Amino acid sequence: MSLDLALMVYPHAEGAERAYSDRSERVAGTHWAGEVAFVEHHRHDRIVVRGTVAGHYVDADDRGDVIGSRAVKGAATGAAVGLVFGPVGIAAGLTAGATAGGVSQSDASPHVHSDFFDEVRAGVPIGSSALALLAAPEHVDEMVAALEGSGGELARHHLTDQQADALVAAVADDPTVA
């Protein structure tokens, strides 16, 4: 069975979800509706993928956890700086420092990597979103027809059997997949 990898890319982080929901009457009952995943590509090259890929539910978010050593160091530094301004300054410094440290902690976490995630990351520009579909060519055709005129740009790859097997295996072997 041949597979295509299609990315319908939208210029905003929430564009894919809007396009999908705006065309709900065209989506209902289609094969591809149960095979699609939503992708968001955030700053610092972080991606979020949620939905069904190759029969597996994917919930991958490679934005890191905001709780960690950097958040603690930021809170301590902020509290020390705020000490000059009394109790209110300590509280404000603690909060601001922990927030800054947490964001830094999140940005420093490792990226999710596999053949599938690397392909998606490369195909969806930072600040954009996409509907990702790894499915039979006729299902991709259905998606393209349903989303026609939605403002998305299609990137479609007809996969060889080896490429399809590699992407399906990458999804199945990923620890974020259910």
C-alpha cells in the first residue's frame, strides 16, 4: 500500500485548527479526519504534534518543562534583587526570576527527533501550523479538496515503500505515541 505525507501549512500557529474547524461540514465522515495530526512550530524550533499518525495517537510537545534548576536559580536571583525593595520587591523578584528561569529551562530541553518529527519540523516554518497526514493518496486527495481555499499551502510527498515504512516505524517506536 502506498502512502503520501501531506502537510497543509498555515502561516499562524493556530491557522491549521481554524481551517479544520471552519470546514467541519466538509471534514465530517471523511477517511482522513481520523488520520490527521495538528502541528504547531514554535520559536526555538519547538514543535507540538497532536493527532493520529499511521494509526497511532501522537501527543508530542518538545517544549520542555518549566520547572527545574534554572527556574530555582531565577527565583533566588529575583528574590535577592527584590530584597532592596522590601517584601513586595522580594515577591515580585521571586515571581519574575522564576518565570524567566522557567522559560530558559524550557528552551534548553532537547528536541524530539525521529524520521517523522524531523520531516515535520523541516516542512512547517517556525511560527506556522499544519495539518499532517500520512495516508493513502486518495485520503490526501480528500483532505486537499476539503481544505481548498482555506489559505493553506500544500507540501505533498509520494513516498516509496521504504520511506513509508521508515516513517511508520518512527511513529510506532516513539515514546510519546499511544
